Amino acid sequence: MASWRELEAAEPELAAAGWALLGKGIAYLGTVRPDGGPRVHPITPIRSGDELYVSVGSTTTKVGDLRGDARFALHALPGEDDEEFYLAGVVREETDPVVKQQAHEDAIFTPQADDPLMAFDIDRCLWSRWINVGQPDTYPERRIWRPG
């Protein structure tokens, strides 16, 4: 697993392309329900310090899902040329009040002080876009990264 900063250090162009999409404000977080089924939630990622976070309401299904099964999939809204960015891995709850306060200050929205803050530990990353969209020679350009 890797932090956002480790992704930036290993693949700066990939991380920059990803943040250009994630930083727009809305992304989709896939979680695992208690019955093992998938669930998708719109969220706003937070980049703060070395990490990528999500602040989740303390009574939401997101927090229950993530506390029960920490696996996640995070997908940004598509960009130009159907550009996509995807992360998967596990979350860990950040409990340090100083780190949490800083993340809440770095958010582009106003989280509630008691909302749990989850850090994304990245297992894999995928970026792709389509070249020559709508032409006979349309093809995908893809980059995949896994730590280690």
C-alpha cells in the first residue's frame, strides 16, 4: 500500500493527472456493504499533507461500510477525451486531531468536526484516455501503477 505522496514521488505525472480530475470536487467512492454487495457514493476527496482523504458523515452508510470492510474503489468524473482516473486499496481512519483539523481546513467544503476522516492507502492506480476519439484509429492510452 502507498500514500498519495508515495504515488506522487513514484509517478508525478500520473498523480498530477489524477488530482486534476479528483480535485474538481466530485468523485465516486465504491465500498462494500455488510452483506458483501457493492455500494457507490458521491464524495469530495481532500488532499492534505502526504495523504488523500475522505471526510464521511458519522451516521452515513459510507462510514459503516468502510469501518466494516476497509476496501475501496475511487473513480473521478471523466475529463476531456473520456480521461479517467481510478484508485483502489483500503482506508484507515485518521484519529490525530491535528492532522484531522488540517485536512478539514484543506477541504474545498466544510466537514463537520466530528465526521470521521479516512486516508486512502493505495494498492493500484489506473489512468486512461482515448486518442483520436470518433476516428477509425481511436485507441486508449493507459497507465497503471502499483506500489512496490
